[in-house]
Amino acid sequence: MTKRTRRKFSPALKAKICIEAIREEKTMAELAAEYEIHANIIRNWKKEFLERSSEIFLNGKQKNGAEDREPTLYQQIGQMKVEIDWLKKKLGLLDLT
């Protein structure tokens, strides 16, 4: 019994298959047979493609909230560095040895 490796599909191929599915020039069964992929996988790709298609038109805007917080996080890091340096200076003045 041989172990079957999992096939990986490029984003470009997935998009091509999704567009063909959206056009509905071929049935899901025909697309599945042509690309040797189960029809449910094509349906899932198509569903995700349609749900996330609006992200294409963000025009460079951030896609998630992580980038929105980045300037704030850098500011906090800078503030903490200043405070740490100040504390180190104060501890050096105490000279506890």
C-alpha cells in the first residue's frame, strides 16, 4: 500500500478554476473531472473566492486590524525603552553595592 501525497494547488490555478465555476459554462462535475479535484473542493474554493473578492478593491488599505495598531505599538515600545533607560540610570545612581 503506497502513501498518497497531498496535492497542492497554486493560488493562480485555484482562481482560474473558481472563475470557470462562476461562469457556469461547465458543470461542477465536468470541472472536477477535468482538474481531477472533488466537486466539493471546487465549491468551497468558489464560496471563499466570492466571499473574499471585495478585498481586491481595498487599494492598499490594511486588510486586518493588526496593521492599524502598528504605530501605537511602536509608540508604546519607545515609551517603555525611555522608562527602562531612566530606571537603569536611577539604579546606577543608587549604587547598591
